[in-house]
Amino acid sequence: MDATPLNVIALLVVSLAAAAVIALLRKHYDSNLPLLFYFAAIALTTMSDRNVNPYLLYPGLAVALLLRFEFLNKSFTKFIGFMATVTLCGIIWVLLAEVFGDGTAPF
């Protein structure tokens, strides 16, 4: 790992994503951590050369916003929570591959 400021910021964003995943796994769907993570992730990707696939980033944001609705069915809420967790884990994987790999995104 090259300890550049950009890599350290990326690791901080990854730690925020890990906290959001823990909140989602504990069924705290009313938590603002996923939305805070997506704000930080979009800011990181637009202000740096870290490339997270937009087909992974923006649907994850949409799923996190959809999770905030209180009138969803219980099984549909579990499915949306699962999709939010999967997208967060995918973004964690991409950012960690950029930090600890050769600096390019896996996809």
C-alpha cells in the first residue's frame, strides 16, 4: 500500500461503508449511514481519479434511498436491504482493490 492522502481518504470512505453494512445487517433501515456513505463516495469519485463503476454506484444510491420508505412490504424491504448490502460490499471491494492493488478498478 502506498500511503498517499488519496489512499487514506479512500480507506476512510471504506470504513464508512463498513459501518453502513453493519447497520444494514442489524436491520437499522432508518439509519442515515448508507446515504452519508454515498455522499462521500460520489464526492471521492468526482474529485479524484478513483473510478467506481457508475452502474454500481448510482443504483446503490437509488436502493439506499428506496430503503428509507416506511410503507414497503416486509419481504420487499428485506430484498431492498439485501440489494443495498450487496452494492455496498461491491463498492468496498472496488475501493480496496484500487488502494491495495495496482490502482485500477477491477471492472
